[in-house]
Amino acid sequence: MSSNLQQQPRPQSPAGDGPLQRRRLRLPRTTALVAVALAATLSWSTVGPAASAPAPSPAPKDASAAAVTFEDGFDGPAGSAVDGSKWLIETGDNVNNHERQWYTGGSDNAALDGQGNLVITARKENPGNYQCWYGRCEYTSARLNTSGRFTQQYGHAEARMKLPRGQGMWPAFWMLGQDIGQVGWPESGEIDVMENVGFEPGTVHGTLHGPGYSGADSIGGSYTLPNGEKFADGFHTFAVDWSPGSITWSVDGNVYQTRTPADLGGREWVFDKPFFLILNLAVGGYWPGDPDGSTTFPQELVVDYVRVSTADQR
Ligand SMILES: [Ca+2]
């Protein structure tokens, strides 16, 4: 371990989180973030059950329009940073997964492209002389979340994205329980709407982490594009439909997995509470492995929109 590692406060790793290649610890890296998570309000969770009641007939043709609780279409001038009222930009490194990048702030690695997209860019550079857990950082990238700005319990969450490509890339759209600052991880729960690792260019994973089923023991499934297609070749929509006791994952409307408390063998279902959203592009780590000579930089995670609504919809 480097001295740098010991100087920075980091959450404890849970014991027994399994084989390295499947270990996926996704903890907030700073106490500041935890404090923000604690401050996240349950602004609409108290109305969740009412909102999930059947709508009076005739149902509107586009029920989603009236039920949207969070939306960012990433419209704005090219080069501008994300809307700070919607997104908190996390900075620093992440030793928990042995990720290799430094997450920067501002618009350095997360910027609008002027054509309605957020682009999270992973670069092989270190203009700020950032120091990572393993020494001088080799890469920069970005990680955003809605902690303290938006949380949701149940409903539909989706993002339309074009993924990066190459060994070592690890883009993700995921959620953490807003009580992580109080109960820690994995008791907080983690819902991974979409994760991709570069060595599987045509496959994405949807996963649940909770107490007794995290890291190597997490509960999940995967979806693979037909005909050898790759997620870096075009935009796809990644979604979960979430209701009391059930979470369903889909890609482009194709459902590939539903999980319920029956899958947990008596372990606790920790998904009946508000969660916040996270978008990030990690470079390297236990699960994806590190970039190699075949990896080209920069790589981009291009996000057309993120949208959350109260109603199930597919
Ligand atoms: Ca857009």
C-alpha cells in the first residue's frame, strides 16, 4: 500500500467480498459525500404509494409525461458542465475497486456536447498531477450523482447511452440507497441498472447488492445484443422498473431479468426506500481489468438523457 492510500479517509471494505475479479465495491470515497447523502431528502417518497395507484381511466396515451420526477436531456452549449442543481460531481480516486482513473470536477471530463448529450470522457493523461492509490494517476474520467438533489423510491429509471469500447472500460448507470451515510454499504443497497466491462463489448449486466449478497455474491443477470453487435456502435436504452418487492431490468424495452425477495434466500431486501442516481466511467479495476496496448484513448460514455418517472412503463 502506498502512503497516499493511508492518508486518505476511505470506507472500510466489507469482509469476505469474494474473488477479486468479481469484487465490485462502489463506495462513496469521501466523508463529504456521505454527508451529502445523509442530507438527501425523501421529497416524494411519502407520496410514492399514492402515485403508484392505478390511474383513472382513460389513461393518457403518454402516461410518462405527467409522471416524470427527474429528467436531464443534457441540452446546452458545447463544453459546458452539467446542471449543478441536478448533479453532484464526485472527485478523487477509488481504491475500493482498484479503479485507475482520477475523477475530475467541473467540465474537464464531463461536459455537454452541444448536441443534446452529456459526454463523460476517459483520457490517458494527468494534467493535474493527481495522485491515486497506486501512485501518479494514469487516467482521468468523471463520476456524477444526484445525492442531495434527487432520490426516488419505486418507479421507472432509464438512460439512453452509447458506451465506450476497449479493454479496461467500465461504464455504469446505477443507484445507491440514500441512507448509505447512516447504514453503510452494502446495507444501503445498490441497484446497478447497467454495467459494462470492455472485454464484453456486446453484454451489459444488471445487479443487486445488499447485506449478504454483495460483491461476488451479488444477484444479477446480463443481456447480450444479437448478431455480435456492440454497445459502442450505437445508442441503447437501459432501464429498471421498480415496485415494492420487484425490480425488472430491460435493454431497449427487452426485459431480461426480474428479481424479488424470493431470490435472496431469506436475506434482507433493502430496496423499499429512496435511492439516488449515479453515472460514471471507470478505467480499470478488479472486474474489467486494466487497459492494455489494445485500448485507445480517449473513450466516451455518451448520454442522451436520464429520466425517472413514478409509473412502471416499458
Ligand atoms: Ca439529449
